Amino acid sequence: MGLRAKKEIMRYTLILGAGASTPFIGNCNHVITTETIIIALTDFNRWNNLINQFTLAYTGGDTSYVFNIDGREITDLIVNIKNNIENHFGYVTFDQIMHILEPICIRFSNDIFGGEYENINEEFVDLSKFSYTNTTSDGWMYVPYICREVICSFINEVYSRRLNKKIYYIRMIRNWIIHNNKNDELQFYSFNYDNLLSDSIKKTNIDNCFVNKNFDVDKFWNTENTLCQLHGSVNGYLIGDEYIHENNAKVAQNIRIEKSNSRTVGEQIKIYEKGSVGKHYNTWLVTTLEKIETFAIFPFSVFFQKLSLDIFKSDCIIIIGSSLGDVHINSFIINSIKTQKKKVVIVTKIDLNSFLDNFTDISINNENLLVGLIVKMGITIKSRGNSIDQAVREFNKRVFREYNKNKYFYLGSNVAVVPDGSKLFYRNKYLLKNIMSGFI
């Protein structure tokens, strides 16, 4: 009897964006999306609670300290920014709001080192219409920091609800990992701040590389199967050169607030510091211009280095729920796809008819985010001597035939699309193997 050939190890890099790690089902207040985070950012009561906690911690109860943040002023300003962005673009994200809010806070704080952050596009907010007098200069400096805590408190609140639904998704993702990780290597890179993935990898051999709550760089570099939250986590905080990950997100938030003005040397959390682009606000959550800044900040610099290496080594890149809107990540992925002809699986939630209308339109309407991504990859419909209309008809017919049979379809020779979202992808443990076997 001859020896069996050793099965080739496949290396997968999974990049998970918005909607990929928190597929909660419920009403609008019980799902983590950019829309509901915006609602949280305009919630006066949520701001007021955190302002009170932060002020007490930062001043140490010293009533002589001149420090004030007016929650009503802040929420009114955020609503104004939101409305102006929406009027200009037709849509708005919380990241866009913070991108405008942070330079305003720098200006109102009278910080002479604001740099580029002092340049505010008046098209999005007319500051001359507002008189923000109750919030002091020092108060304005810390608004972006508290803004991140508002986001964290909302995510923590939602994640603590709907326990049965959460357990269902955790088990579904865990089973998918166990099945697909028997002989292959999986590297997870998530843009999400919540804990669904970190809870799902428990009892698997995927490792987030935190040892006794501290980030272990050597382990991260040398572990074959890892989870990395590229833009930080509600469980994280930075003290000095240490990046720490608490098991409980609420505990992490309390520590961040309590240590905002710690009297113990080496235990104070830095609220902000000057960077080459703008300000850092203790980057446990990465937003706006900080996405570029974090190339130079530990541990995010290490995250990006390993992401680049893993993409280079991978046989297949799986993009789940992400439109690749982050320029600092695009360069790694798009260049690797184009130059190395990587196999790519895109898992997203789209209407197939609408997608094809956008994709096959000769003018290419790139408002469709998936279409925009595919155009960046250089994928187009080739007529091969036939008319473009005939080529489009044949393309559409093939896509629907493949989708109706398999629930996925191929674009070109190295890109497959799963248009029914992450729930289908995780629930069908064999789907990835089937997709890989069908690549040309």
C-alpha cells in the first residue's frame, strides 16, 4: 500500500469589516451598526453620564480645578455635523462625524499645536452660528476621548443583551472555525470593536495573543492561527508601552476612566498627544485620521506589519462585510490581488439585481461599494469579439446560474462572491471548500 500524499496546508487571511462580527437581529436599538452608533453619539443622557464619571476621575474630586464639558453643547454640535454631512453626501457614518468633530475640539481648546487639525471644512459645519461657552478650553480637549467612551458604552450595552441570539452566533462561528481549521491556517483581522469574534475563538486554536492580559508580540508573530482587532477593542487600553486587554469590557472602561489622572507613576493613561497628522486620544479605538497615525503606534504598527506578511503568504483572502474603504488597508490588499493573483472570496449582503445593474453599466456607477472594490481590482466584462450587450447578457446569465446552484458566483478567474452575507457563510461549513475547488 503506497503512502498517502500529505495534504497541502491552505493559508487564509480573513478581513472582517462592518456587519461581519455583530449580525444581531432585533429592533434598531439592539444592533451594532454605524446608524445606531450615531444615535448613541447624539444621546445627551449617555454623554452626561460619561462626562460626570470622567470629570470626577480626571480632577480627582478637586473642585478648584477649572474643567467643564457641557453634554448638551456637544450633542447639539454632533447633530449639526451629522446633518451637514448627510446633506452633502446623502449618507453619514460615525467615522465621518468624528473626522469633523476632532479638529473642532482642537480649535475650541485653543491648542496652538493643532497643525492640520485646525483646518475645518466650513461646508460641513458653520461654527459662526454657534456659541459654545459652557465647555471650557480644557474640556474641549477631552471631548474626542469621551466620544470613544460613548461608542464603547453603547457597544457594551448592546452586546450584553439578546443572550440567546448571541450564543447562537458564537457557536455558529466557532463551529465554522473548527471545521475549516483542521488542516489549514486561519488569520482573522477584524475592524470591529466588539467581542463576538474574541468570544467565538474560545475552545479553538485561534489565539488573540494576550498573555495575562498583556499583548505578547513574540507570540503574535509566531502563532499560525490568530485573531487581531486592527482598530482596537472595547476591552483594551494603553498604559505606557503596554497594551492591555481585560476580560470584561465594562471593567476596561472603568479602568480607562479611573486612570485618566492616576497619581501613581507609570499607571496614568495618556489622554492625548501630538502626532504627525493630528492628535492621539489614547488609541484603544482607532478612528478617522488616527487610522494613518497608527502605522507608527504600538501595538497597531505590529498589527499592520503582520497583516501585510499574512496577505503575502496567503493562498486566499476572504473579505467579509467590508467595502475596503480604509486607504491604509487597501494598499496591502489591492496590490497583493493584482500582483500575486491571490484568490479572493468576498462575503457581503447585496441585492444581486442591483449589483449587476451597477457592475454591468458601461459608465460604472461606483456608488455601489462592492462594485467600487471590484473595479479597483481591475475586473471587467470582456466582450471577446462579441458586442458588449451580448457579453453583459452572457455574464448576467452565468452569475445567476452559479448563484442559484451554489449560493455564490465567480468574477474572473480569482474572485468569488457570496452575496447573502456572513450568516450563510458561517452556517455552511463546507461552502469555503466548495468555492476553493471551483477556482480555475
